[in-house]
Amino acid sequence: MILCFDIGGSAIKSAVAHSNSDIRLLTRTPTPLDDFEAFAAALAAHGAASPVEARGTLALSITGVVDPESGIITCANIPCIDGRPLAADLEARLGCSVTIANDADCFTLAEAVAGAGRGHRIVFGAILGTGVGGGLVIDGQIVAGAGGYAGEWGHGPIAATLVGEPPVEIPRLACGCGLAGCLDTVGGARGMERLHRHLHGADRSSADIVEAWLQGSTAAARTIECYVELVSAPLALVVNIVGAGIVPVGGGLGRVPGLVGRIDTAVRRQILRKTSAPLVVPSQSTVESGLIGAAILGLRGERRASSLD
């Protein structure tokens, strides 16, 4: 039995995991952003609400990237932990073993072990949420990569600049990573909104754009057409490079079956391996995927991010 967490810039969610399939939600509290002692105290408070038997090991799925050699986390969303050897600092503060992994990696591991990726040796998890993220799991193990970076298909100046029929020019937008033209600028929910504004001069939320598309809006259909083209080409390249047998999709846009289906069709049309079976599919996690992924790591006894590469 372990205590697992899914930690983002807005909230800390916790659960007690008895096994990969027996994960019992505990509570949700705001994430302290600017005070490390408050951050550690928040985790301790969650632990106090859990059974005593679960308190010896904490497993964290967290936004940000952990360097597998130094254990130092890069996390712009939670400034008080950015640049810290987070596992070591929490172990010293809380007096228990701490396992930490990136949230996209935990999502992918959850899908590989207990979701849509079961039975597949190579699973690439694609996140289409506020932005674009991803993770790679091979033979049930997270591929952390040098510096902790792997699966980050949303970054790099690769977004197409001419899409749709008739073709329309797409500007190379500045990305938060410091580059311009990253898929992250047009591929997540905020990216879809930027794309719609560029095409139609109108500000609409991604939820409204998707709903209008489902209701038959011509303008929204044009946005979705361009969006699918922008996302599917880089994803097809990822599939060709890593040889993924399945691509579970998470995030808010991943919960739109019609949209994921469109991306799947476009990706399968552009990959080298020809298959009629679905490849890009909605995720199947019934509990928070970050909690499931963290639970899997913690129950395996993988103590530090450095054990994941």
C-alpha cells in the first residue's frame, strides 16, 4: 500500500494504491506555488489523511521534467520546487521514500500497463490538453532520456506553415520554450483557439469550437481540418521513429472521440506501416492517469527518477 499524488500547477490530488487496479481517491487541495515548506506540508497533510500503512512511500506524478542523473526538477508552473533535487528534499523533510516522474510519462505508463496500450510493446502517449505533451514506454518501462526529456513532440520548430484545402498560411508563433513554430503553439486547446482566431478573426474557446464542429459549423470544420493536418503529420513522424504499436491520447481534446478518430485516420495515412486497425485512440484510464502511473512506479519500488532511463 502506498500514497500517490498527481501534482499540477493548480491542484494536488492524492490516492491510496493497494495495486495497479485498486486505487482509492483521497482528496484534492490547491498547490502551494511559492513556498517549499508549504508545498511539503501539503503533501504531509494528505498523508495524514491516509492509512498509516501507506505513509512509508510517496509516489508523485508531477508537471515538469526531472533530470535522471541529478534528480533536479525543472518546473516553471510550481516555482518553489523548480531547480530542486525534489525527491531528496522531500525525503529529508517528510522522512519517507519518494518516487517522482513526469505527468505525461505517468499517463503513458498507466495506459501501457492498465489502459489502451495493454499488449503493446511500444506505447507512445500523446497529450492534447492545454498544450501538447507526450511520453514513451517500451516493455513496460518509461524512457526518460537524457536530461529527463523524451516524448516531447510538442517542441521543436516543426509545425507546418501551409495547411488546409484551399491552403492557408500559418504563422510561426512564439512558443514558451523559447523557439518559434512549435506544434505546442497550435496543437493544444490554446493552439486550436489561436488557429481559429487566425482563420476567422473570432475568439472562441476550444470547447466551443469542437461543439460548433459537431453541430455542423462550416467555420469550425475549417479549423478542425487545419488542426488535424497540423497535428497528424508530426505524430505520424513520431510513430515512424519509435515504432509505436498504439498511441493513447489524453488531455481535454483527447476526450473528443470524433476528433481523435480524425487524427487516427490522418496518421495511419501518413505512416510507413499500413494498418486498418485503430492506432491513435482515446485513453482508457478510469482514474486520474497520473495517479495510476505514480502508483505503478511506487508499487514497483522504483525509488528515484534515475531508475527510469
